[in-house]
Amino acid sequence: MDALMTNFPLIMRGLAVTLEVSLLSLLLGTLLGFAGGLAMLYAGPWLRWPARAYVDLVRGVPQLVLIFAIFYGMPTIGAQVSAFTAGVLALGFFCGAHVSEIVRGGLDSIPRGQSDAAKAIGLTFRQRLRLVLLPQAIARILPAWVNTAVEVVKASSLVSLVSVIDLMMAVQQIVGRTRQTLLLYAVAAMLYFLINYAVSVVGRRLERHFAHG
Amino acid sequence: MADSGPQPVVVVRDLVKRIDSNEILRGVSLEVDRGDAVVVIGPSGSGKTTLLRCINFLEEYQGGRIHVDGRLVGYREESGGLVRLPDSEVAAMRADVGMVFQSFNLFPHMTALANVALGLVQVRGLPRAAAEQRAASWLARVGLGHKLDAYPSQLSGGQQQRVGIARAVAMEPKVVLFDEVTSALDPELVNEVLAVMKDLADTGMTMLVVTHEMRFAREIADRVAFMDAGLLVEQGDPVQMFEAPASDRLKTFLRHFSSGS
């Protein structure tokens, strides 16, 4: 228990970094995902194909490979990125690929009659999307988005491998000094679980909010 | 256009619609005069629905011309060919063509009132209060003044379709297209929808109606058009069409209905 108390500040700093990496990756990934999903459904071939290629490529590559590719690969083409930035970019791309597919599927599952009816009263493309299609698709997008968010939080532990001092790295450092293996990994597991539990609870609440009609 | 005589709101000339190598419409010509109700009948797959969908450009067409209120639908002429209009211009044009669908297509996440008010606010630019007032008065007109706050899932099919009609006519379009609007309804709900349509026809709404309700067609139509296999085979006065059809194909078609209606 002493190991916990004396190292409590380090664990909290690690937890903060984990939350930061996760939130930034989710934000980047969600923006990329909506752009990618819309491009795959509605854009001309010059945008649709790159979007499709991005989604298929990134979904088929392990997250750790993405992180290493950016952290060690970017400097070789003259772009230095910090470990933290590399982690956020890699996990953001990972998240974005999954959210793209979720957004595409969510919008695609809205019956064509909805888009017909929206066109028939004279709504423009943007209005149809904003007022008719997305409000209905969001109820189908949200559950899968929550799953992806949970995956991103878990995958954030991989940034410890490019020596970002996140929750995982903090715990490993303490383990190295104190040898309290079981206790510390149990604490780490519990903290990851709590983050994801909170994500799920918020997600379910949002689902209920959007689940009319 | 001349001042004398009725002015056509919809003019369809030699309309051709292809999907791949399949010709759905093979040169259809049809006019709808202001204030008239034109009813299109014909067997399934004859192209009736496609004709309606071309008129408000839910479908592109490959040959011929469609004009609504004098404006070419969906394209502009450029050096002999047709160039597709940008989305915003197509949208503005569609606002003047109402459409009521077989499967209602109400927006499930909005109340009846919001369904009808949406276009008034977003397309016509009315302030919300004015839009809701106009929407409420149209809903009252179709007998749903007590259902303003109901969601589509809380309404019967007949009620949903009446909301669909209110949504279309509230925009005050130049013409309203009705695409087999009673086909998805239970038989006991058909009449409440037909009554609303008859009311609209009586007040001089310009309507183009695709239907299988022959008695109704005869009752409201100023003119009946019969389509078969992508062609407009015959058109004319409803009494003459139903009593003394000229073509064999219309005779055969009407025989199927003589027992039922």
C-alpha cells in the first residue's frame, strides 16, 4: 500500500496523460470519421476513393504499427513529432477509420424515402443532412461510436511504448522501483475500467436521448 | 404564353428515362393545366411512378424535356445538350413541386407540426411562429388539428398520409404529385385520404395523381392518362376513357378492375 500512497501523484499524472491522449484522439478521429463517412457516401470519385483507401488501410493495420510508423517514420522525411503527438495522430487515424465506416453505415441505413421526402420539400444537400438524415443516423451511430471510444482508450496504453508517460508507463515505472506487480497492475486495470465505464454510461444516456422516432 | 385559354403548369415532352440499357420511359408527353387534376393509370411497372419522380427531379432523365411553370426541370440547355443544375437550384425548383409518397416518408424524429413546418422555415424562410401557424391550419384542414404534437409512430397510416399531404401543400407548390398514396393503406383508411385529395381538387389545386383507385380517378380527374410499358397509350376525358376506351390495352386493363371497383 505504501507503494501506492507515495507514488499517487505519479499515477494521477499518468492518468491525466491517458485521458488527454484519449480525448484528443477521439476528437480528431470523430472529425476525420464524419468527413470520411460523408466522402465515401456522397463525394465524387476523386475524394471517395482516397477515403475508402484510408479506411481499409488503417483498419487493417495494428495500432502499434501506426504509432511506430508515425513516431519513427516521420523524422525520416524531415518531420519531427513528439511521442505524445505521434500517439494522438496514430490513434486519431485509427479512430477516424472506424468512425468513417460507422458514419457511412449509419447514414446508409436511413431509408431512401427520407432523402426523397427531404428533397421534395426543397431542402438543399446540407439541409437534408443536418435536419433529416443525421438526426436519424445519430441513434445508429452512437452505440458503435461508444465501442470505438472504448477501443481508443484501451489502445492509448500503447503510447507508453514510445515512452509517453501515460497511466501505463507510470505504473510500469513504479513497478520497476517497488516490485508491487499485482497491486499496481490491478490499480491500472481498475482505472482503465472506470474510464471506459464512464464512457459507456454517458453513451447510454445519449442513446436514450436520441432514441425517439 | 398567351393570356387566353388554360396555361399548362407541367409540360412533359418526349420524356426518355433509361436505367443502364433498360428504357423505363420511351417518349412520354403529357401536360397538366393550371387547376386541373390529371390522373395517370396503368399496370405496375408501366413507368407511372418514374414519370412523377422525373418531374421533381428525384430521377434524372436522358431524353426529352420537362418544364414546370415554364422552367426546364433539373438541367439548363447548353450548346444543344443538357447540363445538370447545381443542387441548390434543383432544390429551389423542387420547392414548387409538392410530392406525396406511397410510403408516407414522414420524418420520424419530428412531430406532425414540425414535419409540415420544416420546409416553411428552411425553404420558404418564414419565421417559426408564422410557419407553425400555417402548418397548424393545414393540419386542421386535413382533419388533424388535434394531432399537432403527435410523432408519426403514434399515428395511423391514414393519419400519416394526411400529414404527408399537408406537408406537400403547405409549401403552396405550383403542382402536387401523388404517387399511389393509398396503396400502402389498410382498406378502411383509404377513404379518409381520398376525401382530403378530393377536397384539394375541388379547390383548384393543380394535381398529377398516380393511382389504382379507378372510381376515385373517375370522380376527380379532369383528364385521365393511361400508361403501359413506358408509353402513354391514351389520354382524354375520364368518362370517355372509362366508358369507351380506344385502345385494346386500356380495355384489357380496365377489365381487371370492373369486378372490384
